[in-house]
Amino acid sequence: MKDLNVIVERELANVEGEPTAQQLIEALMVAVRELQGDLEPAKGERKLYYFSAEFLMGRLLRANLINLGLLDEAEALLAGYGTTLAEVEEAEPEPSLGNGGLGRLAACFLDSIASLGLPGDGVGLNYHYGLFRQDLSHGIQEEHADPWIAPQSWLVDTGRAFWVQLRGQHLLAKVYDVQIPGYQNGVCNQLHLFDVENPAEPPAEGIDFDKQDLAGNLTSFLYPDDSDDAGRILRVCQQYFMVSAGAQMILADLEAAGHALTELPEHVAIQINDTHPSMVIPELIRLLTERGIDFGTAVDLVQRTCNYTNHTILAEALEKWPVSYLETVAPQIVPIIKKLDELARERTDNPGLSIWDANDTIHMAHMDVHFASKVNGVAELHTEILETSTMKDFYDLYPEKFTNKTNGVTFRRWLMGCNEPLAQMLDDTIGCAWRTDANALEDLVQHVDEEELQNRFLGVKYHRKEELAKWLKDTQGVDVNPDAVFDVQIKRLHQYKRQQMNALYAIWKYRQIKAGVKPARPLVMIFGAKAAPAYTLAKDTIHLLCLLSELFANDPEVAPYLQIVAVENYNVSAAEHVIPAADISEQISLASKEASGTSNMKLMANGAVTLGTMDGANVEIVERAGEENAYIFGRSSEDVIDLYDTGSYHPWDYWRDPEVEPLVDFVVSPELLSTGDPASLSRLYKDFIAADYFMALLDVKDYISTKERCLADYENRNAWARKALMNIARSGHFSSDRTIAEYDRDIWHVNPELGQ
Ligand code: H2P
């Protein structure tokens, strides 16, 4: 029987003197990998393959120790070296293989699939330099490569590889596995990441690289800049590389298990996570027909195997590729797509539902809906909007395909892992059942009125705020006051998420303070956000936040009351510090635009109170937590959809409001122009008054007054603690274990217990 201590000792045998954090982490990683290697994958007649361009895994040492039941043992071992896991894990590099909620969801799902004992693996790409590392030191976002693959990493070289025909050349796709252990159930599934044989070195500076060099750079970065043809074609190359290798692997596994190819749907379920892996449909059909199966049968087999998750109603994210790109990248699948389009046209004469449109553009989501078994949205409101608006014609054609699967997050990472003191408080109050069944958190409802518990909660929160303050000091030299309200907005930077509306609030508050209205308690506004490198207005918003941060910090009249902290290079590890310390959870997207959101769920489970619009999963959060335990503002999704449909939103009408105008005009005030980039600020300013596509000005007044009400309520500390406790108690529904059980029940049917 292998033992953690024995392996770590063996690994450290040659170390002279006290081992460094790096050496301890590496020894623990080797030990955990070895122990996981002895576990068995979940087994069953049918296996799920979850295809995703992103898997935002985060650091894995703590998560894996929790799942192996070895956390205490590891802490005891480290105590022997005079340190703790929290200290040494800072030396564990974080793979940045995702952009935001979409990739983090995929990571939570893998954890839940393994923990529920379901046979299911992830399929993705092994990006060497990740999304990018964000540098904010000059008050603007600068991007750099974010290498994470060290000699000791979580990657296991499987020795397997598949040839992929791409852009007229043959590239070998090597398979690396990341082990995914279930929660104390002896199961270990895999995340398969494909990679080129000889990856290029990272760019010396920035993230520019030779986009034509597929052999070297195909898997360098996630989302290469798509502002030119070369970048877009490279994205299509990445997608095809992933799905072709993935499809070949699935068929190889099927045959190795002794099954006929015609039994594909009986033994395989594929989930297409967003449109990036959509080409798996024509690729599988191609591979099956190449192996002698007729086209009609191949289509039927693939359709019974594949399912598609939609994560957004934003047109920009529903990929459309010119036929010419596909001709360049993978001409072998173009005739298949043509035939699929013809089949789709036999099913409907609505040209709006075609796969291959009159402009020779391929609509990936259309191909998914026509040729998947099930199509799901990621929160009730989102699915309803898909059915009644964005995909209404598809819904009318295939009502039976549509289903909702409200997102969830793994409580093992997002509560047990990142907030031990809160987890301990829960154990002491309601017992440990919640650790295996998050619904048991409901038991906390009976205790929310207990003053002693409220005080204990406030103590835990304060402690976590002190810890965040220390981490911010250590990592970016910022001082924050733990007595302040910690107001947190953490999500990718996008206009629909409306960080710019939050910036207008900061300007409002600043002007109040300058006018002599001092807040009862200081406010720390914490932002964590990366902007896509080619998304200018998003980068302008980051610049604005950095300028405001500096302005407030340098003004002695303001600094004691108001602070903006932009967490640099916000990622999963940063989130694990920020989320437990949050008081207010900012979920302020324009209603109808945020499909679900998942930071809302993590923050809820950690006792932050939601300040948000009735959008995405906020609706379900408020339904459960109770309206009195959240702060809701803004126009409804119906109103917003109507404003879009009628074209009747004109930002200048709102800008002219005497309370709003000075806030917007401040963006181009001498105070900011003196230190900021005038081009960037005036671009933002013009966008506010002349475009404001995501309607920040529509809701800004309501937002300010609701936030003020929320801050006033915060002063009744025990009443606030009660609200926070109600949020925790009602967060169990948002466990990804619940989400995955629903996917399995309604879509995958891989649960061996059910004998599917
Ligand atoms: C997206 C949606 C979120 C959703 C998430 C997971 C694309 O994530 O916008 O509303 O919760 O997928 O389904 P994000 O914006 O964080 O990249």
C-alpha cells in the first residue's frame, strides 16, 4: 500500500538541509500523482466525453488532496517541515487554460463527474502559455505569456498520439492526461489534453507569435488574437486539431473495448461545450464513413451521441466561419458539412436555420442544434430566452431537444478548499453531511437567528478579510482595511457585465465624499477581470478603473473612505483568496445577457450578499435566498429585449439626466486626463453617450440607490450576518453535483447504477 509520507520522503531523500516550498510542492505532486495512478476510472456501459476548448482547472494539489482524503495527512507532514499547505501552494503554478466562467464550469463538471462515480473524461488542448498573464503595473492591461508546464506538472504523458490532417500537413496530436480523482470514492477519471510534438518557445515579450507555424505554435495560446484572418484561421485549426484527435481517440477506445462502430451511441455520449468543438460532428461522420459506414447511418449514430450546451445569447460568441477558412484548414469535412446543410434544409424551409448560408458562412450553433440529441441552456431564464427568442425557430422545430441545466460549482473547491474556517463553522453547526450532499446546507436555516452563530460568522468573515489584505499586500503591495466593506466584482471584462457601470458608481461616491458626505464605513471596491487582447473598450474600462484607483489613493480626503483594488492577473488562485473575503457579490449584468454566471454561486456559498439584476442564475439565487436577502435593481429581461427589438434605447436621453451627466463627463475630466490616456478615455466617453450597447446608463441610477441601501443595511451587523447565513443555507442547489446528476439523468445516461 503506497503512502503519502513514504513517497514524499523518498522524493526529498537527496535534498540537503530544509526543503524549499518548491521542493515540497514537487514532492507532494509526485506523491499525489502516484496515488491517483493506482485508482480506477469509473466504469460503465456508456462513457461521456466532455469536449471543451477551455478547462480552467486552477491549482490542483489541494483539490486532489481533499478528494483523496489526504488533506490532514499532508498538513501534518508539512507541519513537520515547519510550514503549511497554504504557504507552499503559492509555489504551485496555475494553468491558465480558460478565460472565465465557461472554462471554470468545465473544471467543476469534471470534479463532479468523478465524484458521482460517472464514467466521463474531458477532452481539450494543452495550451503552453495559457490565455495570458495580465500586467497592470502601467495602469493599462499588458499581456504576457503565462507558462505553467514545469518539469513537475500534473500532466501525464500517455504515449498515445493521433495524426491530424490540417492545412495540408499531417500533425501528430500527442495525448497528455490530467488525473481527475473523485471525492473519496476510489475513482479517478481523466482530462485528455492534445498537444503538438515540438511546441515553440514563448514569445520574448507580449503574446505575438508566428501564427503560420502550426507545428510549433498550434497549442501555444488559448484564443489567439482573432482580429485578423491569420488569427481566426489558427482558432479553426486548434478546434479541428482537438476534435479530430478526440474523435479518433473515442473510436479507438470503442474498438479496443470490443464494440462495433455502429454501437457508438450505446457506449459514448459527447457533450459539445459551446460552439468551439462543433466540428466533432462532421469529423465523426467523416471517420465513420471512411471506415465503411454509409452516410445516413453515420449521421444517425453521431446525432444520437452528441449534445450541445449553449452558454450565451451574444451573437459574437455564436461562431460563424467562412467556408473558405474550413477549405483552408480541413477541406475533408467541407463536403460533409454541405450534406448536413442539405439534410437540415429537408427538415425545414426556414433559411434562417441553415448551416451553410447564402454568404458561404457556416453557422456552428445551427449545425449543433440540427445534429445533436439535446440542446441545453445554463440557467432557467437563459433557456427560456433561447426557446422564446434567440433560438425560437429552432425550438419550434425541435421542442423535444431543448432542456435546461442550471450551472453549478464544486463545493469541494469553492467552500471546503478555499474557506476552511467557514467549513468548520458549518460542521460545528449542522454536522458534516453537507460535505457529501450540498443540499444538507439547508439545515442551517434553523440556526440563522442565533446571535452566537451570527457573531461567529462575522468573525470568520473578518478573518478572511484580514487574510485577503495580507495576500494583496504580499502580491501587489496594496494595503486594504479589513474593517471596510469588501465589494467584489470578479468576472471577465465585458460591457454586458457592466464593470463600467460599477465605475460610474465609484465616480458618484468619490464626488459625494468630495462634497463632504462621508460614508459610515470605508468601501473597498475589488475588481478581478481580464479583457480579451483585441477588445479595445474592455481594455479602456480597465484603464479607467486603474486611473480611479490611483486618483482615490492619492487624495487624502478620499483615501480613508474609498478604494479601488484591481486584482492583477485575476485567476482561480486569486479567486480562492477573494471569494471568502467578499461582503457584496456584484452581479450587475444587463438583464437577459448573462446566461448564468457562476461567481454568483461561489460568492453566495461563502456568505456574500448578491447585489444584482434579475439575470441568469441570479433569478434562481434570489428565489432561494429570498428577496429580502439580496439587493435587486434594474430593468427586467423582457424590458431589455423589448428595447432592443424596438431600437428605442438612446443613451443620450439618460446621459442628459442631471444626476448622470456629471458621472459620465468625469471620464474625460482634467482629474483623469492629467494622468490617463486621452484617446482611451474619450473612446469610453463617446461610447457611453452615443452607443452604450449594453445600457449601463439605463440602470445606473437604480444601481446607485440600491447599492447605497445595501451599504446602509450592512451597518446592522447581525441582520447582515443573518442574510449571509440564509444565502449559505440556500446555496446547496448550486452544487455542480446537482447539475451533473441532471445532465446524466436527462442527457448522458452513463450512470452504471441505472444500468443504462
Ligand atoms: C459564459 C457565460 C456565463 C456562464 C458561463 C458558464 C460564457 O461564461 O457568459 O453566463 O455562467 O459561460 O455557462 P463567461 O462569460 O464567464 O466566460
